[in-house]
Amino acid sequence: MKALTKLSAFVLLFGMAAAQAGDFKVGVVDTERVLRESTPAMIAENKIEKEFSGRDADIKKLTRDAKELQADLEKENSKLSDTERRNKERELTAMNTDLQRMQREFREDLNLRKNEELAIVLEQANKAIQFIAESEKFDLILQEAVYRNPKIDITDKVIKYLADNKADSKAGK
């Protein structure tokens, strides 16, 4: 990581020196912003939301059912026989076990799908950056920077390019 930072600093310093020479054009992209605000990112987010809404509803329903059973058990504890209480306690334990399993699997699957979709969006963003770099004759475009001067930040151009080419984005091209 330090070597990458040093290399980035060297490239940036080299770029600044060349820019002072007059013909070196540098741009910077805020990748996080592209992954949050671009059309393909929002399409991916909506797609994932729809894909996981059913499982999320199932988890919420099981959570409510478990809370209701817990409340019933606490309220009617003195009225229940030992056998009935043990049966309800077992049922509650099974519900909680299922709930924990469902939540864990949901989180794992959700993270996996998010990573898959973000990789697609990132690939599209990289193609957009390459197109902008070539068409506007940039010599260097950095995607990560500790500081970026608004004059060389091309994030808005990338987001606009992705919005204008959303048909390609939906197709996953």
C-alpha cells in the first residue's frame, strides 16, 4: 500500500512537472461518488432491493412472530403447564435459531450480490473514464486521491456519460 501511495505521489508530481511544461493533462475521478450517484449504480441498487425484498419481508415477519411468542410466553407463564411452557420455549428457540440463520444467509447473499453489481458498475465506469480520457486527450486519470482540485475532477463528466449511455448500462455492457 505504501509503495502504491509513493508511486501515486511520484506519478502526480511527474504529472505536475509535465503539466507545467504545458501539454500534460490530468484528471481525477471520485470512484465512490460514481458508485453512489451514477445511473448504473442506482439501477443496480434498485435491482438488488427488488431481488431481496421478499427475503427481507420473511425475516421481518419471523422477527415479529418470535417477539409475539416471547410476549405470550412471558404474559401467560404462570397459566401454562410445565409441558406447554417447555414446548413454547422450544418453539421460540427454534424460531430464534431460524431467524439468526436467515439473517446471516441474507447478509452474505446481499453482500455477494452487491459486490457483483458494483463490479459491473465499476467496469462501466472504467470504460467511461477511458472514453473521456481518449476523447478529451487526457494523459493521466487517477481514481483515488487524497485531495483533488475541482479543476481536474472529472467525476461529473463520468456520471453524465454513464447517464447518457444508460441503455448500455442496463444491458451490462
